Amino acid sequence: MRAPKAPKVVSLGEAMIRLTPPDHQRLLTTDKLEIHIGGAELNVAVALAQLDVPAAWVSKLPLNALGQRVCREAARFGVDTSAVLWHPNGKMGLYFYERGAGARAGTVFYDRAGSAINFLDCEELDWDFIGQAQIFHITGITPALSERARKLTENALKEAKKRGMTISFDVNYRSRLWNPEKCRQTLERLLPNADIVICTERDGRTVFGWMGTAEEMGQQFLLQFGVRAVTVTQGARGVTLVTSEGTLFESAIGTEVVDRLGAGDAFAAGLIFGILHKDLHLGVRYGLAMAALKHTIPGDWFIGSRQEVEELLTGEAGGVRR
Amino acid sequence: MRAPKAPKVVSLGEAMIRLTPPDHQRLLTTDKLEIHIGGAELNVAVALAQLDVPAAWVSKLPLNALGQRVCREAARFGVDTSAVLWHPNGKMGLYFYERGAGARAGTVFYDRAGSAINFLDCEELDWDFIGQAQIFHITGITPALSERARKLTENALKEAKKRGMTISFDVNYRSRLWNPEKCRQTLERLLPNADIVICTERDGRTVFGWMGTAEEMGQQFLLQFGVRAVTVTQGARGVTLVTSEGTLFESAIGTEVVDRLGAGDAFAAGLIFGILHKDLHLGVRYGLAMAALKHTIPGDWFIGSRQEVEELLTGEAGGVRR
Amino acid sequence: MRAPKAPKVVSLGEAMIRLTPPDHQRLLTTDKLEIHIGGAELNVAVALAQLDVPAAWVSKLPLNALGQRVCREAARFGVDTSAVLWHPNGKMGLYFYERGAGARAGTVFYDRAGSAINFLDCEELDWDFIGQAQIFHITGITPALSERARKLTENALKEAKKRGMTISFDVNYRSRLWNPEKCRQTLERLLPNADIVICTERDGRTVFGWMGTAEEMGQQFLLQFGVRAVTVTQGARGVTLVTSEGTLFESAIGTEVVDRLGAGDAFAAGLIFGILHKDLHLGVRYGLAMAALKHTIPGDWFIGSRQEVEELLTGEAGGVRR
Amino acid sequence: MRAPKAPKVVSLGEAMIRLTPPDHQRLLTTDKLEIHIGGAELNVAVALAQLDVPAAWVSKLPLNALGQRVCREAARFGVDTSAVLWHPNGKMGLYFYERGAGARAGTVFYDRAGSAINFLDCEELDWDFIGQAQIFHITGITPALSERARKLTENALKEAKKRGMTISFDVNYRSRLWNPEKCRQTLERLLPNADIVICTERDGRTVFGWMGTAEEMGQQFLLQFGVRAVTVTQGARGVTLVTSEGTLFESAIGTEVVDRLGAGDAFAAGLIFGILHKDLHLGVRYGLAMAALKHTIPGDWFIGSRQEVEELLTGEAGGVRR
Amino acid sequence: MRAPKAPKVVSLGEAMIRLTPPDHQRLLTTDKLEIHIGGAELNVAVALAQLDVPAAWVSKLPLNALGQRVCREAARFGVDTSAVLWHPNGKMGLYFYERGAGARAGTVFYDRAGSAINFLDCEELDWDFIGQAQIFHITGITPALSERARKLTENALKEAKKRGMTISFDVNYRSRLWNPEKCRQTLERLLPNADIVICTERDGRTVFGWMGTAEEMGQQFLLQFGVRAVTVTQGARGVTLVTSEGTLFESAIGTEVVDRLGAGDAFAAGLIFGILHKDLHLGVRYGLAMAALKHTIPGDWFIGSRQEVEELLTGEAGGVRR
Amino acid sequence: MRAPKAPKVVSLGEAMIRLTPPDHQRLLTTDKLEIHIGGAELNVAVALAQLDVPAAWVSKLPLNALGQRVCREAARFGVDTSAVLWHPNGKMGLYFYERGAGARAGTVFYDRAGSAINFLDCEELDWDFIGQAQIFHITGITPALSERARKLTENALKEAKKRGMTISFDVNYRSRLWNPEKCRQTLERLLPNADIVICTERDGRTVFGWMGTAEEMGQQFLLQFGVRAVTVTQGARGVTLVTSEGTLFESAIGTEVVDRLGAGDAFAAGLIFGILHKDLHLGVRYGLAMAALKHTIPGDWFIGSRQEVEELLTGEAGGVRR
């Protein structure tokens, strides 16, 4: 008889219903909205599951059609949602995203205040389930949601640490949720628990005020918070990986952009794939390939396979295969 | 030079963005959502404006693309929204509507808690503007939203009364917002201010526990609350109008149903049209024709013209004119 | 080597681009329009070609993408358009059609004034090509378009007559193009050339003022204009066929309605099929089946096959075959 | 730690990609096709999983995007597909479905010859996994596919029987796959293994030539094949349940029809739900409610919940709840 | 009480219904058409209203659903259409636009001959209403429509001049309406009334035969017609502003192109914004930002806000704000 | 009377229904598929017919809605399909195409095994009809389909040769149908019959192992197979034409890409146009222009006109003409 697959990676965070005007329309005038699901931590779990890494996501969702939709869609892509908790009449987090085009910037605005995850406490979570995994992934978005969500994050990090999990932390500063000062103060408490940190160069500057090179920024993380490894993502240029053993830069893979959101999370999934294979360089390369592929796919999720990632990395992709 | 048209009817209430799966899809699986705007009181103003009755709607909206969309769409159909107030970072009320089909019931669920209108107080409103109108239209939905919205309703009724406006009140019981007992207690305070009441037979039974005929129900409203006229809407059968001068029944106009929501508000608009023409029977007939037409139009709004209403009433409509 | 198939039926008339809001939308608000092609005489040729009857259509079209589209679509369904004439910078006839639903009537409005066919004269037509056919089909729409089109109709009827063609004439009164009086006067000149006439009971009353039964109406056509056979179509009820040999009534086949336009032309095609098979009763039965099927198909055209017509007539259709 | 849920019901059969023109279009002209997944046995598993019955489906699928899609979609609705087998370069079964409307019959045509399931042998299946379940569900479609698939069916029935599973068998005669004579011969070998049989009145007449009442038909199944219970489905009328303890008729629930396919499978799922609850009458009532709801949902699958089924049965559904 | 806002800018010209194949389809084959509204002068009014500049548009429209649609859409974006005149059974101007892509050029063809505006005379206009505004905006398209429209333009310019309005004139040569020679002759009569002229470098060469630099072209306008200021738009390069006080060049803002039409009108609106703020340099910068944003929006209209224009100019836009 | 136009070019090969996710969706998740028709040889005939070259296509198709659709669509664009043969219950070839974007490669997978064309023998074809044409066009795809199709190709080449037709052969290596070795062996037998060969540089390397320049590759074809002319297509760079009279290189025309498939066939059609005009250089230039235009059009087919090709070649295209 088939044994259940325990997750190797568990992420914790909010997932939202994302509503997007199609075909470059504006929110002011579109008569239809595309429906997708997005949330940094769930995005990572979805991407990992498609690389055949057993992945679970934990959160609290409202017990209605939208909450159920989130779980069903996650299950569709292989994410274990059996430990998700339900709020009997809670609010589903939503966000509206206009893609923009050329000179017109993309815009996001949230309708997530008071959503179900803000009623989730660390002790409600099934830590025996979570603790089976090797890696616990979390981001700087959750503590920005509310005071209770901040405590949830803090306690969850301690609980994961206590169980010997490797902690992956994506800074993900969100200016629509808090300000740099508040973010910095919170992260200074949380980051000492992290093993691996992912941070954009821009967030490094905005939140921590670090003005040096990407390498110097990475070293600051190592020095100040004692983390083992940092990737500093530098937008369309590439990624700098800094560990105690040295620094490494990998260029981004250029691509046409269909949908920009979720690319950072696709990168994080690739990096975690590398951690699981004890090869951070592989992780960076996977992450960059997955971020490039994600840019070509509508919605927040990387929809693809390990084979596609490898073909892109080995240069076998391109043109039309027939 | 053109003088500004003062409104003849002003309504007050919440408008929401409505999101609906197309083509009989389910919310759990649809990949697109149609976007419409709905709110009982705005629906009435939109329908009146299309009969060339100067109509305004007052409310509070969040200052974002969704709030602006509501005003722009209302303006598109001729509603004066110049007295709407803005909440700098408030929440837009939303609702999700699955149309259903045959054996599958339609379902609505709201995401409107804490929306901008719950931050509106009576004294913020421009009563000099509102007071120009002859009729003030309001429904039993607003007092169900929150304690503050209940006070808003109560004070607005007093203010309108003070200015000699005719008050039209649509009971509109919403089981997802409160219970019959709470509704009844509130309406008992509010209805003595009303001149004209619109109530479904079902709400009469549920909220007030009146088990008699539609005529008896109407007379209860006259006796208990001192209103001048009541229409008791009896679903697909028709409407009973009860005034001190007597009772009158008018049959509903049968139709294929494309979208059920907003038909009651189209009826209310027709009735108010009759009040303005000092002919309640005309109002009931207009209301029934407009409700029938509304059933054939996607969204909450009656989109049409006085000519179409009259052609339906005189039997000139039907088939294809070419 | 394959010999070219000479047409058995040729029709003459205007084809228009038809623009229709999808999904019960209104023309006032829809953001998309479906594009179809319609024109009574072309509709008949398209339906006949799908029954494998060699059919051609002649007209004048503007030499632009819309005119070319008409010819390409007709060719797609097997209609010979090789004798169509081109106006180097003419106007394409257009019409806007709102389908309506239930209480809301369907509406058509035309934008066809001055279109290319109004620049077509009888002598421009390739009568050697047309004259190969057995049947010439024409309707009361063409003479309503303009004085020049009236002359075209009159001369074409004479020319066809001269060549011994059987003339099929569909009355098709269009109130948006002329009035009953003008129509009657014109038809009194044209109909004596006709062999077979198709007329709705309603047009019989409106144009000729005949108030008797369908049978009496048919006999009027025989007496007054000397035609050989008449079908009086009585809407959802059925069709009365009147010839010198007697009268016959056939009931309509009930159906859900997807798109009402073109059903009369599908009937005409079925009738002409019967004429070609020297069996008018068969023609009426084919016509009614084709009209029923047409009602279920979006656009003005019968899209189907002789097999489907026969299965509907023999009752083998119904349910889902799998 | 969470124990894996063993399936209570396992079904075996082919799933196909279904391609359907939207909006009443014809296959000859539509420019888009809707993509759904259908297959009688998978349809049943999907419906059961949504009633929270642990259900698994076994089959063989091609290892390409279409095969993976089938598994992902099944997982989305909670079906365990962990025991599905993969054909490295097999063909995905397809079918094209035109919905029809009114007088126009729906049509199905298959492109499933030589598909992956025709390369599946009984011994490849993980019988330890399947054997955990209480019920094994199979239909008369599988043995119609090919000689190898007939053997698969026969051997699977024996294997399931050997393990003490209750066998549910849906006759499902498919005239496009074989003829009545061949079907009857095969079923005469297979049905003696069945415990519960589902058969339409029409299939009873076509395949077995039984011309009596539904009750008599049911008794024939009991007598001839020794099955414990039979439901004879009588289209829009209802269902007759025949067991050794007697006969029971339950009326169908009328409904508007959005998509006809899969309703029989939704009924089967409800019946199996009743078997699991040791209440066949409950099963018939659930089945009829689920079939009615299925008719209102695009695609082959019942998308819904136990709560909706119960509300329909208790009459709480109807209108719009808000 | 709220005073009516008098318009600051009034434009006069034709608006058309624009029909466009979606998704790079061709007019020959597309099965849907997007519906937008376009007309150079209305486009300008719509853009200004969204910058919160009170703007009105005057014209003559047919009294049907298409004509009403134009007014409702204009009202939706805040344009005052209260002075529009109605033709009881006139023709709506239409145009068909294929966007093209890469090597395939975009194409426009008109169906506007004999449309309602060709029945508008200067004296029908409400000059007391128009005369309240500071700026009167008109283009070289109107005089190209017909002799009567040429007279309308000439008389309207005189009337506006008489009332002391500042006249903004956009040359907008349309080769499908007339030839360069005829255009030049007409403009030589009209332009002496203009205060501000907008002209593309290409039109300057084609119509006036001026072969010098953009600056020299601007000076020609000053010298020959006595205008106060000219902007010479040089496609993707930028704009040269020439006044008696000197010359100034501003570069265009590069952008991905979603829909090319209306960008020139968005520029004109920005320039007029600058005129109202007595800062032509600001106007040029606004115009270029608005033209860039317009390129990213489907349809002819700039849909946006002053805030977006400023963010683009200050470089705050870019990426995704969240 | 009109004489039938005999074809000047006849092509032989398989056409498939192509199914493509819209809007950059993935096959795994899209809910709709666009339907197009593709097949190298039919694509060529369609493109030629639009240049007003009488063109026919011969093949065998299944007698169902999909097979009929292929013929109707071909007829729509002017291709003579009167000599196509029908398989009473054959399989329609299908292929699924994901367009890809940027870093994500396009992918094609076929479902064409055992399709109707594999049941076509050379002697079934109407060679008197085919033999009227000047040019016979065929590709390396047909012999890759099956042994019977290989024989069909071989015999058809001989038959065409015998009748003095000029043979145009497009190598078109398909890695999903066979391997380079098998392809080479087959082509070595077939190519000596060819007059004109079209081959991509990549196929030259893969199939024949030729590693030299494009010119050298062309000369190999001349030497080894005795063909009269070869075009070596070098992707985005251009085309090298090699004949006994010398070599000529023409650059490709850059363009945005909407749909990549069918561009090679559009080139082939242009080249054949040149052959018919006895001007191979013209053919190469037409081919490159047609390939560029094809890249901008959804589907496999060049939809356009000779005028558009010439405007692109003379540089008159570009921008928006209005």
C-alpha cells in the first residue's frame, strides 16, 4: 500500500484571490476580470510541487466558495493543503491587479484587511505535520498584515527552529502594508531565526538603508543576523548569492513579459530546490530559469515542469519543437 | 444659457461591485468574472434617470479605481453623483453572485463589512442639494449594515422629513445581514417616517409575521405606521397596491429570465415615476413593465427607455421589429 | 476532367454585415459585437448549397474587406459568387440586431442607405450565367431599397421570365424601408411575374389588407396575380400551402430559440428544394424543419445538412447521440 | 500525524478530453472550443469526492500535457489518482460534443480508438490499493473499447470480487462503440459479478430486448444475473429501484438544462453514496438531486457539495439567497 | 447649493463608432468586433475631463442606440454633452480599424459619408453655452467631411473668435477624406483664425509642402497665419514647440504600443491643459506623457488621471506598485 | 458563360485541426482552445489562392464535421478542394500547439497517427484534374507519416513527373515523426524527382549533415539530386537562393510575432508565385514578405492579398493609413 508523502517544504502565509482586467484593459472600464490566486508563500509551494518536491502550505481560509477555491487550485498543482485551517465566516483576502504596459505602470491594490489569516494563531497549527518537513518558508508580508499576524510569524519561526527546520525567509517589503521603519524593526527581531534570506537589492536599500553593492548587502545579512546564505535579487540583471564561503553572481534570463507577478516566488522555489539538493548554485540557476518562465505565464503561479526548467538552462528550449 | 437640473429624486445607500461568473459557471471554477454595479438605492436612481427623471444618489465611496468606477457608471446612465462623499482609503463593498439555473439556486455572498458607507454620517451630506428633490428613497438594507449606518438612516429620514420630502421606503430584508427580529425592531422606528412603502409578501411574513392576504398586509402598514401607500409585491404573480382609497391588484408580466437581480428596484423606480406623475396605478404598471424588462438584462440595472416601457405596456413590443 | 456545376438556383439581393451584441447585452452597453452576414436572398442560397443544391447569388458589393468577407463566407458554404459585381468604393450595407429576450423585443436597425447594390443595374448582370438555373429567387426587400433597385428588380424578373426560369418570390415586407401602400403598389406590378410566392399571414394583412383565413389569402394570390403556388406562413403555428390543386396545412416544429433571424429564408430554401424535386409538400416539410433548425443556430444562416433535416422529419433526432 | 485516507470507492475506466463549441455554435464554424474532461467512471469519482467520500480513479493515461491535465483536474476535485498508470507516448482519448438546442439534437463523436487505456492490463493495477475500498465502480463502456479492454474489465471484476468489494455496474450502452448484440453477449458474462446495476429503460430495451415495465426490467436483472439491486432510470420521469425486498419509484427533479452530459454519472454517485450509508432509497434521492444539479453545470462533472444536494431535497433551495 | 460647472474647453467635431477585430485578427475573418468611440475632437474633451478640466463637446448625432451610446460614454468620462444636437433619423459615422502588428500596417476605413454631423449648421449650436469656455478646439477633419461641414467649421471659428475664445486647431490631414491640395486651400482660409496650431511634421510636408526643419515649419505657421504657438509633432522622436518667444524641443516617452489611435488627441489635451495653466512647456510635457499612456490603452481614449500623468513625468511610475 | 478555372498549382498532403490555448495560456490549464487548420501543403495552396493563383489541394479526409470543416475553410479562401477524397469513418489529424513566449518555447504535439490520409493511395487521385496544373507541391512531412503515405508520396511524384509538372518540394523535417537517418534515406529516393527544393539551413544540417555555408548547402542539392533551384532559409536572417546560374541572398523582413506557424509555407507560396512568373528572385522577395505578414496573423494561414505583399515590398506599408 502507498505510504503518504510527508512534505519536504512547508510554507505559511496568506493567499488571495487576484482579479485582473484582461487584454490591457483598465480597472475603471473592463467588463471582465480574470481570476487567479496569489500569495507569496503559496506561490512558492505551488512551484515546488511542480518540480515534484512534496510541498505543503498552511494558512487560515474562510469557509466559502472563494476559500475552497484556493485549496482546490492548490491541490490541482499538487500542494498538500490538508493542514489549512478554516474560519467559519471569515473574509477572503483579495487584490486587484492592473498589468500595465510600457509607459503605464502596473498597479496592485489590496482588499485584505481583516481577512481570515489575521485570526490564525501559531498554536492552532499542526506542528507535528509541519515539523516533518525539512524547510519552513515564510516572508516579510505576513508580519505586515496585523499585530496578531506578526505574533503568528514570530512564534511560528521559533516553533520551526525548535524542530530543527531550515528557515527560508523572503523579505518582500510591501509599501502598501507598512513603512520601511516598521518593517526594519520587525525584521530585526525575526531574521536572526532565518537560515536563508532572499531580498531584492531595492528592499535592502529601502528597508535597511544599505547603500553598498549587492555583495556588501549580502554580507550585512550574514553579519547582522547570522544567516547562512543570502540571495540579493537585482531585477532584470541577475542575482548575487552571498554565503560564508564566498559570493557568486548569476545573470537573469531575458524574456518577453506576459505577467510580472510571482516571478520572485518562482525564484524562491528554485532556490529552495537547490537547498534540498545541497547545491545553492543550482538553486540560483533554477530560480532564475523559473522566474523567466513565470514571466511568460498568466497569473501568479509558475505552471511548468522540471524538464522545462532544465531545457531552458541547457539551451535546448527555443523556437517551436515539432 | 442652460440651468442645472435639480434632482427630483434622491436616493441614499451603498453601491457594491458585483462579480458574477459568466455562462452558468460556478464561482469555484470560473476563470472570469463579469463586473457589474449593484445597490438597491443606486439601482433605483439609474432606472429613473433613464426615464428622464432627474435623479441623484448619495453615498460614501473609497477613493480608488473601484469607487470611481461606480460614479462613472452612474454618470453614464445620467445619475447625478456630485454629492457623493469620498473616503480616502476606505473599502469598496463587493458581492459575488452565482446566477444559478433551474434546480440550482442563485447565491449571493457579500464582502461589504466595514465598507466606506459605514463611515458616513448624516451631517456630512449636502442636505441643501438633497432637499431640492421631491422624493427621498431609502431601503431597509442601509440600517442593517452597522450601528453607524442605522443612525445614518434614522437621521437622514428625519432630515428629509423636515424638508418636506416624500419618503419612499423599500423594506428589502437581507437575511445575510441581520435577523427578522432585529429588522422588525429597527423598521418599527423608521417606517413611521415613510410615505410610501414597498414590501414583498415574503418579507411581510418573515419580518413582521403577518400571515394574512397581501391586502391585509398592506392595511397593516397603513394602520401601524401611518404610511400613505404600500405595494406588496407577490413574486411572479403581481403586485397589490393598498392606499386609504382602496386596493388594486396588477398582474406581473411573464418573461424569460437572464438576470434576476435588480428587478425589485426597477419596480420601485416605476412606482416612483408614478408618484411623480401623481398616478400610483401608472406607477405600479410602469414598475411591473420595468421589472419584466430588467429580468432580460445582464447586471442589476434597468438599461432602457420610457418608450420601451410604454411599448411593452401597450403590447406593441414582441417579435423582431425590422 | 471535372465539369463546372451550373447553378440550379440563383438569387439576387443585398447582403449585409450584421452586428449583434452577445449574451443578451444591449447595443447601448455591449463591448463586443458578433459579426454575421445576412440578406434574405443570400440566406436562401446558403441554405440550398448545404442541401447540395448548386446555388449562386448575384449582387453588387463594395471592393473592401467587408465586401470580400461576404463573398468568402458565401463560398465557405458552397454558394457560387462568381457573378457578383464590385463597386470600387461603395458602401457595405450594415444592420444592428439586438436579440431581445422574453418581454424585451428583438430590434433591428439598418445602416444600408446608398449601399453598393443601389448602384446595380439589370443589364450589368451575367444573364447567360443566371439563365442556366431553373429557379430565380427574389424578395420584396430589393424593390424597397431605392428607385434604382426597384427597377433592377422589375427588369430582372422580366429577364428571368424571358429565359423560362421559375420565379420564386418572398414578399418580406420591411416596415423600416417603406410603407404598406408603397409596397402594395410595387408588388402589384412585380408579382404577376412570380410562379411561387411566400408570404407571412401578417404581411398579407398589412400590405394587401386581406383579413380572411390563410387559405383565402393564398387563393387571393392565385386569383389576383396568377401565381402557381403560395405558402402562407403563420408564425409558430405552421404553413398553409395553396395551389390550384388544393390546400394543405403543415404544423411548425417547436423549438428553443437561439437566433430568430433567417428562419423565414431557411423555410424558403426548403420550399425551393421541394420545387426542384417537384414535390411542394416535401418542400413545405423541409422548409419547416429547416426553419426550426435555423432557430437554434446563431446568425442568419442555416448551417446544417440534408441528413439533419431528414432526421428531424423522421423523428430520429432528439437527445444526444453517442 | 495525519493518516492517509484510503478510498471508499474506486472506479476504473477511460477519461477523455471533451471539446465543445460554446454558445450554441456548430463544430463546423465555431472558432473556439471549451475544454472539459469526461468519462463515466471518473465522473462518478469526482462527484463522490465532492460529497466528501474518499474516492479514487484508476486508468492509463498518456504522459503528455493532456494526460497530466486529466489527473490535475481530478485532484482539484479531491479524487485520488495516485494509482493511475502512464503510457509514455500513448494517445489521449478525445470527444467532440455539440450541445444542440431545441429541435437540434446534441451530437457526440469520438476520437478514442487506440487510446492509452487500451494498453492497460488488469495485472498492472495496484490491487492492494484498490482493494482497500468498499465499492468498485465500472461501466459497460470499457468492454466496448477493444478486446483488450474487455479482458481488462472481466479480470478486474473477478479481482474485485475476490477481494470482497461491492461491485457497482452502470450498463451505459454506447451505439457508437458497438452494437446491441455484442453488448448483450458481453454483459451476460460480466453482470453476474455485479452487486448493483444501473441501467436506463432505453438500454434495457435496446440491449436485452426487454419490453415490460421498469419494475419487470429490474426483476429480470435480479433473476437473470443475481444482482442485489437495480435502478432503472426513466429519463425525465424518474427512477425505479428494484431489490429483492420490493420496488420503489422516485420522480426526477425538473430543471433547466445547461449541459446534459454526465447527469447519469451524477445519479450513479448519489446511488453509491446511498450504498455507503446502507440506504438505497437515500441513494436514489441523492442521485436524482445530483443529476438535476449536474444538468445546470457546464461540463461532464457535478461541481457542488452535499449541502446543496440536501437543500435541493428539502426544498430550501430556490430563488436567490442573499 | 452646487453651481453648474461651465466648460473651460469646448470641442466641435464628429464622433464615430469604431469597430476593431480583437487579438490581431483580420477584418476578413474575425468573429467579433470590439466597440469603441473615436473622433479627434471628442477624444480631446474626454482626456481633458479626466484631468478635471470642465470640458464639453458639441456635434450632431442620430437619435438611435449608437448615437445615445456616444453621449453616454462621453458622460461616463465627465464630458458635458448637453449641447449636442440630434438628427431624428440620421446616420451614425462608423470606422473599421485593424490594428496591424509588426510588418502588417494598421488600416482604417470609414463608413461616415452622409452622417448626422453633415446636417449641422453653425447657427443651430448654442453659442451662449459654448462661449462660456476659454478655449475652442477644432481640427482639420471636420472641413474635410462635406461642403456643409466646411462651412460649419468656418462659421464656428468666426463665432468663437467673435466671443474672444482662444482657438486651438489640430491640422489632422486625412488622406481618405480629401487630397493635400484641397486641404491646403481650406486651411489657408481657416488657420488665420487659430491661436494655437498642432501639426505633425508629416502633415506639414504633405499639405503645405514645407521641407525644412520642424522649427522652420513652426515659424511658417507663425508667419503665414499669424498663430501664436505651434507644436510640430515628430512621431516617436518628440515635439517641437515654436512661439514668438522661441523654440523648444521635448522628447517623446517610449512605450509598448497597445493601441495607436488617439495618441495625437491625448497630446492635444495635454497641450490645452498647459494653455489653461498659461504654461506651454508644461502643456508639451503633459501632452507627451498623455500620448505615451494612451498608446497603452485599448480604444481611442486616454483613460487615466492627472496623478498618473505626473507620476510618469516625475519618473515615479514603473514596475508594479504594491 | 464562365469557364471553370483549372488549377495552376496543386498540393498534396495532410491537413490537421490545430488547437491552441489563447492569450499565452498553457495547455494544462486553459479553459478554451482556438481552432485553426494547418498542414504545410494546404497552407501553401491557401496562400496562393489569395494571390489569385488558381490552386487546388488534394488529400483524404474523414467524412465528419471536422473533415468538412477543413474543406469549407479551404473553399472560403479560394482553394479548389473538389478532388479531395473522403474516408467514411476515418480519423481527423489533430495537433495541439502552445505558442510560448519569450523564454518559454512553443510546443507542438500531434494526434495524427492513423488519420485518413494514411488510407490514401496514389491511384485513387484524379490525376487528370491534378495534371492540368503547372506545379505540383509536396513536402517531406507526408512520407514521414506511415509506410503507405511514403509510397503515396513516391508514386505521386512519379505520376506528376510523368505528366510534365514542375515539382516543388519542401523538406520540412519533423523530429516528432521520424529521425534524421530515416528522413535522409527517404529523401534520397524522392528528391531526384524534384525541380525546386525548399530547405531550412537547420534541416540541411540535421538531415543531411551538411555543415558548410547556405550556398554550399544549396549546391549540394543541385549536385546530388539534380534539382534546378534551391532556397536555403536561414531563420530570422533571410534566404539564400541557389541555381545553376548563381547564388543570391535576400534578407528577412523583421516583424513582431503573433503566430509563428505557417511562415515557412507562406514563403513557399511566394516562391511558387515567382516560379509561375518565371522570376525566382521575385519569388524569394514575395516569399519573405509573405512570411513576415504571416507572422502577424493568428493561425497557420497567410490571410492577405497581393496588394499587401507589394506594399510591404515597396515600403508603402507602415503606420496606420487613414
